[in-house]
Amino acid sequence: MERIHCGTLRPADKEKNVKLKGWVQKRRDLGGLIFIDLRDRSGLVQIVFNPDESSEALKTAEDIRSEYVIEVMGKVVIRDENTINPNMSTGEIEVLVHDIQVLNKAKTPPFMIEENSEVAEDIRLKYRYLDLRRREMQETFKLRHQTTQVMRNFLNDEGYLEMETPMLTKSTPEGARDYLVPSRVHEGEFYALPQSPQLFKQMLMMSGFEKYYQIARCFRDEDLRADRQPEFTQVDIETSFMSKEDIMAMTERMMAKVMKEVKGIDISTPFQRMPYDEAMERFGSDKPDTRFGLELITLSEIVKDSGFKVFSGAVASGGKVSGLNVKSQADAFSRKDIDKLTEDVKVYGAKGLAWLKVNEGQLNGPIAKFFSEEEAAQIMSAMNAEEGDLLLFVADKTSVVYDSLGALRLKLGKKLELIDPNTFNFLWVTDWPLFEYDEDEERFFAAHHPFTMPADGDVSQIIDHPQEARAEAYDIVLNGYELGGGSLRIYEKEMQDRMFEALGFSKEEADEQFGFLLEALEYGTPPHGGIALGFDRFIMLLAGRTNLRDTILFPKTASAQDPLTDAPGKVSEAQLDELNLKLKRKKQD
Amino acid sequence: MERIHCGTLRPADKEKNVKLKGWVQKRRDLGGLIFIDLRDRSGLVQIVFNPDESSEALKTAEDIRSEYVIEVMGKVVIRDENTINPNMSTGEIEVLVHDIQVLNKAKTPPFMIEENSEVAEDIRLKYRYLDLRRREMQETFKLRHQTTQVMRNFLNDEGYLEMETPMLTKSTPEGARDYLVPSRVHEGEFYALPQSPQLFKQMLMMSGFEKYYQIARCFRDEDLRADRQPEFTQVDIETSFMSKEDIMAMTERMMAKVMKEVKGIDISTPFQRMPYDEAMERFGSDKPDTRFGLELITLSEIVKDSGFKVFSGAVASGGKVSGLNVKSQADAFSRKDIDKLTEDVKVYGAKGLAWLKVNEGQLNGPIAKFFSEEEAAQIMSAMNAEEGDLLLFVADKTSVVYDSLGALRLKLGKKLELIDPNTFNFLWVTDWPLFEYDEDEERFFAAHHPFTMPADGDVSQIIDHPQEARAEAYDIVLNGYELGGGSLRIYEKEMQDRMFEALGFSKEEADEQFGFLLEALEYGTPPHGGIALGFDRFIMLLAGRTNLRDTILFPKTASAQDPLTDAPGKVSEAQLDELNLKLKRKKQD
């Protein structure tokens, strides 16, 4: 007899004889009968053991406990009206068991297999195989599977070829820290695990494949934050002969398809586009959450000559003054509440948080007296300040103003429930700086990577005014998260030479590290570009979760360990010896 | 104007204005005109520059060389009847160019971009991006892409979930040599790259997902042969509650779908099944190529008392005697030819190759005199020997007989063209030994892996008679290549404990290495099993190629190097220091 899945049974199946296999979710004994909620990957169904049906099965059921794996044969019957469970998709029926077989026993699990379980995460990860039995985890990984297939089908339909690039590659000093893999054959040499397939996908364009994608595992040996993992998955795409607009439009079609097929939501395209500078000025962030307002308002011009030295001084020393208008919250925020917000902005280096309240048409608060009537009117006008509004200000170096007010905006957005959790706001951030200046190393680094095309192919800019140079780069942002980013790539050797020069590479250093790329550029490289999307994070947002680890089957902890298998672990002396390695310091036990 | 792909143009497109982008395959100057074969991923089309159409474009074309990347606008015209090229799918038309733009130049490539190029492999790999431009390579990777999608769609349709297991895992001493990845955070500890997702896919069954698959990258740090790579791809599948027959039938449906959709070939299912012992006895191989006969024939019983001491002695000391009947080849093989075959079998440890020829109804040859008339008749009958047949024999330890005659059979099959290259013969090899005895280490090892279910769940056998124990394992063989293998897994803790005991693990060692698995088995593990298919090798066979490296975009050489990027490479002292490592010996330069 064919096995039926528990969660699929319906009243239409009544009188059918069925075979079910699954896990015991819960057992209840009642009036000489035994009721079991039987679980498989499709859901739950109630099965009933009674002495009329089979006293033998009933006897076996007496020893059964949660998480036993059983196989039963039984008859589907309609429940009495008063025992119907409207919260269960199979709640109108139950299965009268006439035959049972215990396939495997189970000890009492360390935690209940149920939704919204409040178990400490280290226990969940140690017993991940139990944690994953929970309905919400099963649903998350079904959604991940489904999203993968929708994206693949989209890319296949658009003529992209799925291609596999190497995992054992070469370490390059640009970018994040590599995971290294010692070579046994070549003593003293190492492979590196890829931070992304960047150079290989460019090589594939040089190979004439024109349209490539890969759902690729990538690795970064960085200190972990809540939304980072040592290994992560990205949807990696590269194309030849396509413009920036072509690539962005293709990405939008893909996203619209995922939202429709996975979430049933129609999203409109094209997505909003916002230059980097505007995103920073209005949202204090290069990945703005545009689901709510509470935007930053630049006040530097208005307050640059004001008597409030904190403001005028910040502008005079090249910084800026920006403010947030927290509408109608003047009364809701006490002095103490504002002191707490001040602590929040200090985390980002702000020296303080100035505030004003609008009361009877006037600005009120300790700093109000420093502004002329005209300045006060201009501030109110610029900030659209109305009765009962709370105005918050940071005056500092521009980067500090953005970081602190950007974070404060998000915090207040959540606190004041300005954000609709069911909205998905996609946004392109464009016109990125080509370089970032590193003050410690006193040199420019590539803001994206050294293969990014300068805007308008402007070679001279990158050498003469690197701080002004812009990139042909675009990031896709969803609800305040960077979902991915891409760029057109440099495809002319001379331009790539100049780029390495701007990054402070000597010709020898460039050749040593990227000689193969520089050589390849000389053999007919097509114009090309692409994008990479952070797949784990996308799933997190689609599943409505907040912890990236809930979207990865066997994630690592913040210290890069797997509590289930206890990786990483010790290896034998013989293994190290084969690799020509020894530990520099003995481990401190 | 939308770009059109070169290879798609047909006479129906005549008079159309088209935009093309691609690479210059070849330029020919003829009578004041210039002809270029333009190539993109769809194929080739001839474009023509003539002074009537555009003298400016003609002038630009004069500087164009092979592998330049160009964009042209032109008009599709039908060729004169006498210039039609029937060998080109676009051979009936050409494109008269009125506008050309050089997108990128190219130096003269180190080899021609053409089919069946006879370039040394190290050069091909160093300039892999040029090698991959060749039509046969483009076709191989399109076939790889297509096969991937067919398998995925099949598995999706059958309810399997695609799931991603970790790459940074724990090293275990069983199995092949691991690639290790030093941990920076946990000094002196290492991750290992997975040899397969075996334990994680079992964990997913314990998690209740029931049907899993992954097209998974796997790693083995072994010395490389022609058909091995340090990293390789396997189609990894695991299921719960399915029988061995269920899993084999599912695999057959998948293979039939691939053969139909990728190759247009109907293959019949179920596939032939052959116990391991039979495969060895008849083919001298655990992965027999069943596309041709020339089977091994066991003669031990017939010759055990013969006067030829080499034969009778081999049987007496526990070995065996087997022969091959090379039909109608008596005259074709001279003594010298047979001497060469003897050298071949010696590679496998055989001490010699005996031979007989059938001439005028009699066995002829130097050893003929040792056999009685009855023995000679029995040999001829057993081997179905007829006039003009060449009979070859090895008498030795059983394993030497199988290895040497198995290899000789393959060699003769190829040499005598007994194999139809267009046939795809799938075969299951079943009833595998559970253990292999390692004479160096003087202990039993798991023939597949230590999680394989013993046949009929027979616990006592594995402790008391390990050499007799059989596994619930099955290998799928295609045309003499092991395409993959699988098994039912142990799902009861007691059985797994016994298995580790049989492998010589103390309880402490088993807990240290596999404690998490042993613990997981106690919390309601369903009966489960699966299969893994070597994807690179499958593609090699589907594409009709003989070199595994031609199926991998950026493969490693036999010394595990990538000649393109020059991986592996040196890393900085600082990188090693962060990992608490130093080299044991200085590299010998």
C-alpha cells in the first residue's frame, strides 16, 4: 500500500484505508482510548487507538512516547462535530488505527518540538536535527528551496548557464580575510576558499559564455556579527554586452518573479533609484529602509552662523548639522527618554544629541535661546515642524552625523511602529564612490573591488581625484538590508593597470597577484558586468525572520563553531606533518 | 536596436537590419572585400564589408584581427548559390555591414580557437578562457547546464528539497584524506572540507525533511589519477521511509529522463542488476562494461588436477584459474602480440598469461600438452571455443585473476572494437561486501562507509564473520564507469555501536569522532538511505569525452595546480601567524 502524507488527509478521504509514517508529536490517553498527533513533513493528523479497532495496536500504543517513529495502517473517519479542530488542516478527520509498527524509539528530547520554542540558541544548534523538526523551521527551508528554484528557472529562461567555479583558489590580499587550505603536494603553499567567484565569472565572460549564474558558496574569515556567517550563499550573475540598465532591469524581473511566486505579492518595477549621496543625506545610510519617512534634514546652511557654537562650529570645521522631526512625539519623550537616545547616538561617535520641541508655535528646549527668530523660523520651515513635534539634531563630522542619525532613525522607526512589516521596499543605490580612504593605512581601497568600472570610463579621474571618482556600481536594498550589489567591470587592460596604480600597486605587485587577469584582458575581453545577491539574507527577509542563522541548516555560532559536530576540532600530528605545518604556539587549555 | 545572436540567422531573416556582437573567428580579404566569420555563443555567421555598403566600415575592418570583440550593424542577405556553405547553420545567408564598432582588441592568441585543437593541455589550462571559447567546450558546458536542470526538475517534481550543507566541517579519520582549513578563532583547531555531505544528509533525515538533494561540491586530498580531481561535484540524494528498491527505481527514472531529454535516447528500465560476486567473476570488475561480451570464464574445477602445475597449483593454494575466449583472433595474434598482453597483465600482479589456440578442432600452444583429452574437451566446452579462437588464461590469487583479466578484457574490447560508443549501458551492482580487510593496518575497514546498513540488518554477522557480511548497498555503473553508489543507512543506535566495534573503535573513540551521530540516533531516527552520483564523470560520458578535466571549467592538473591562477600559492607570514601556524620545513627552492 502506498504511504499517504499525514497533513494531506481531508474529509473526502473518509472510509479510505491509509498507511502513514511519521513522528509522534503528542500522545493523549482518554477514556481507554489513545490519541496521537502524528507528524510528517506535510503536517499533523490525529490517529486514534481504540479496543474495538485493534486491542493489539492499542497495547503497542501504550508504550509510545513523543518523537517515536511509527508506521500505522488505519481508516479515515469524520470526527464528531464537537471534536472538530478548526486549527488543524486535518482537523475534520481522524484515523482509526488497526495496525502499528514502531520503526524507531526516541528518548525524551531536550526540548519540545513546537513552534515559537523559547529554547536557548546553543541548545537548538547542538540538537539541530530536533530544532529543524519544528514547523517554522520546516517552512523556512521549504521557502528557501522554492525561492532557489524560482530564481533558477528565471535565469534559465533568460538564457543564463549555471556554471561551477573552483572552491580551491588563490589567496589575494585585497578584500576580506581568506580562509586558507594548506596544500600537501606543494609544501608551504596554500589554496584560499573563494570570497566570491568574482575573477572566475569574469574569466567566463572572457570565455564567451555571455550569461553565467551560480548559487555559490562563499567564505570570509571575519569576526562575526548577527548577520554574518563564515560561509554564506550568494546568487552570482555575470553577463556580457549588457548595459547597467539591462542588468538592473533583469534583476528587477527576477525579484518581481520571486515576490509573486513565493510570497504572492505584486511589486512594481522599475524599483526606485537613489544616488549614494542622496541616500546618505536623507537616510544616513547607504542601505536606507524606505518603508517609512523620518528623514534626515540638512540644516547646515541655516545654522552655520547661529549663536549655538556646537552647530556653527561643526559647520565651520567642515562637518554638518542634520535633524530628525519626530512628529507629534514632543509630549511622549521625557528628558530622561531623550537622554537614552543621546546614549544611542554616542555609540556612533556623536558628541551629543540636541533637541527642541514645538510648543505653542515656538521652539522650546535648552538650546532654543541660541537661535535668532529668523533661524528658528527657517529650522521649523525646513523640518516642516508643527505643534507637538520633537526635533532631534546631531552636529558633527559628516560621517558621524549620518551614522548616528541613520541609526537613531531606524530605532525610532521601530519603536514608534512606523514600519509596515508586510511591505517589501526594493531600492537601487547608485553612483557609488569608487574608492574608500583608509586612514590607518593612508591609502585608497576599492569601495567595491578593484575590477569595478569607473563612471563614464573616466581614467584620469581615478588617478588625479580618486576621492571624487564614482563607480558604475549599483546596490540593491530591501527594507534597509543590502540584498546585493554589482557593477560593470573594467574590460580594458589600460584601465585595469590604472586602477591598480591608483590603489598603490607597483607593476610587479599587480602582476604577481593579478597577472593572469591582466593578461586575459588582452585577448578579446567583452564589455561585461554582473551582480551578486546575498541569498541567506534574502531568505531571512522573505521568511520574515530576524536571525540569519534560522535560514541556514547548520550555521556556525558567533565564534564560528558548530555546536552539533563540534567543528572546528583538533587533528592529528600526522595530518599536520603531511602538510608541513606545525603550531606556532601550544594551545592554552 | 535589440542585438541578435549570430548563429540564429536564417534565410527567413533576409533584408532585416540586425545588430550583432561577438568575436572575430577569421578574416579573409578577397577582391577588395573583407569577409569575417563572427562568433558568439550561439555560433558563427559570415559578415561582409564592401565599399558600396560602407567604405568607412571597410576601412575599420582592415585593422581587425582574430578574437577582436566587435559590434556591427548590417543587413541580412541571401548568398549567391555558389557561395552557400552547407557546413554552417547560417551558411545560406551573410550580413552586409554598414556600421562597425571595435569593442575590444586582441593580441594573437597562443593557439587557434577551433575544434579538435591539438594543443598541449598545460597551455590550454593556462589560457583556459581561450580554450573555453572553442565550440566543443561551449557545447560540453551547455550540456552540463542542461543535465543539471533536468536532474533538478526531476527531483523537484518528486518532492525532494534542495538543501545546502556546510563546507566547513569536522575532520574524521575514516575515509580519504581531508583538506583541512585552519581556524583563526580556535587556535590549533581545523575545519575539514567535506568528502561528501554524508553525515549532514543523514542529520536532515533525522530532522524530518524526508527527501533531500544537493548538487554538492566535495573534496578529497588524494593523489590524482586521470579521472580524479581534488574538488568534484556529486548529485547527493537522501530519503526516509524508502526501500532499496524505491531508491533504485527513483534513480532509474531520473537517468531515463536525463538520457531522453539530454541525449534523445530511450533507455529501458529497470536496469540490469548484478551481485558484486557475479560482476567480479564474469567481468573481473566491480564496475563492468556490459556493452560487450568477452567475459571471464572460471576454469578452476576443470583444471584443478591438471598436469599443468601453474593451473593446478593456483587452485590448490586457494586461488583460481579464469580464461577469456578472444573469438576468431587466433591468427591475428602472433607470439609477440601475446607477449605484449603478458606485460599488460603483469602490471596487475599476474605472474604470466597462458594461451591456447583452436586449430583443426584441437587446442594448440606450448601448454596444450599438459591437458588430458577430457580436460581439453571440458575447457573448450566451458569457453565455447571454436575454430580460430584465441584463449587466454591467468592462474593466480583470485584478486589478481580478476584485476588482470578484467583489465585485459577492457583493453581487448577497445582494440578489437567490440564496443559501440553510442550505447549507454546502465547496470546496478548489488550485494557488496560490508568490509574490506586492510593487510597493512591488519583491520577491517568499511567498504562504503561506516553508516552502511548490513544486509537484512544482521548484527551478529558483522562481529562474528565480518568477511562474510554483505551491505545494503548498490552502485550504479555506466559503460564501465562507477557513476555513483548508495546504501540504506544504519538507523538504530545499537547497530551503529556494533559497526564501530567491528571497525575496531573503542567506545571512547567512537564517541569522540561520531558522538553527535550516535546521540542523534536515539531521538527518533527514521529508516533512511540514499545515493550519490559523480556528476563530472556522468557529464564526461554524456558528452562522449574521455578526459574528466574537459567537463570542469577550471580543473586542477595532476599535481593539483591551476595553471591559470597559479593556485596554490604562497601566503604572507602575517596570514600564517594569525592562524598560529608555521612551516615545519623550509621549502626547497
